[in-house]
Amino acid sequence: NAGVTQTPKFRVLKTGQSMTLLCAQDMNHEYMYWYRQDPGMGLRLIHYSVGEGTTAKGEVPDGYNVSRLKKQNFLLGLESAAPSQTSVYFCASSYAASLDTQYFGPGTRLTVL
Amino acid sequence: GENVEQHPSTLSVQEGDSAVIKCTYSDSASNYFPWYKQELGKGPQLIIDIRSNVGEKKDQRIAVTLNKTAKHFSLHITETQPEDSAVYFCAAPGGTSYGKLTFGQGTILTVHP
């Protein structure tokens, strides 16, 4: 049982390049989330999914897109990376919506030059 | 939406002392208050949570108290040890569904041997 895994662990992009971050969970969780973590700002929700085939916007969705084609995977895409998207990205999942533990992946450190 | 304020941003204690971290929230509909611990280079991990129908919960050396009238909750760590050194985050869901959490800004706790 690997829990929540994220690929890649590190990435450096140039402004304007695109990339996809992959999140996978093996706990059969319905709910999945993408957060970004910046110094002094805690964790901010980018997008989330309440089940396979569904996605919704979180607090800071601009510049990102997501897809949940399979229940176990949640992809975060950057179509045209900007330096403001330099951050550490965390994926999380939970079995139920409210009052339930969110399990986090190890994170992806992204630098946009 | 929900707004969560966390204080202090940094906290330094001697081994064996107690540590207290405080959070306030804005949405009176919030009914679930988790605390996460993030060690260096890892994703956050739930350490304790409290539901709105209780005022205090304890798990060995850690405890959380909740004051719904004042809309604040606190994390208490007793007999601190060097391995307690980490970043701690509080969170609250607000009145929204789908498990969306708003996180505090984080507290860097350092326990000196």
C-alpha cells in the first residue's frame, strides 16, 4: 500500500513551457485535491475532484487544468508556465468529503525560470 | 469563504517544555478542525482532529481545544521532544462540502535539546 504518490519529485521549466504532474492513490478514495504551498501562505487549494470524471475549481485555479479520467489518478496541468507558479505542489486524497482525513503525497518542487 | 489565521508563525522551545499554537476561523458553519504536521521534505500528515460537538480531545502528548463561541481552536504539545520539530498547520472546512479545507499559514516549531 503506497498511499499517495506524486510524479515527478522535482522539475525545472522555462517560462511558457507546459507540463503535467501526476498523482496516484491506491486507497480507493473518492476525493482528490491539488494544493500549492508557498512560504508564509500555508496550503492553498488549486482544484479538486469528488469522483472519477469530475473536477472543480478551488481557491487559486488560474493557470492550471486538471483531469480525473481514472479514480486512482488526478493530473494537474500547466499549459504555459509562469514564474509565479514556482511552488511546491501537493496532492491529497480522502475517502469521504467532510470530517475525513486527507492523505498527502510527498510533493513536487517546481521551479519556473 | 472560510478564513483561518494561525499564530505564532515560529515557536522555539526547550525540550520538555510545552508548546501552544492557536488558530481562529471565520465561518461559524465549520464543524471539523484538523491539525497537520509537516516534516522537512515530506507532505503534511494528520496528527489530531476535533469535531464541533466536543471541546477538547487528547492523544498522548498532544491535545486540541475548541471554543466555538469565540471561533478559535488550539494545539497543545506537552513534554516536547526534538522529533516534534516540524511545521504545524491548522485547517477548517467552512460551510462548504466536498472536504475543501482552508489552511492556516503554518507554525515552524523548533524544539532545542
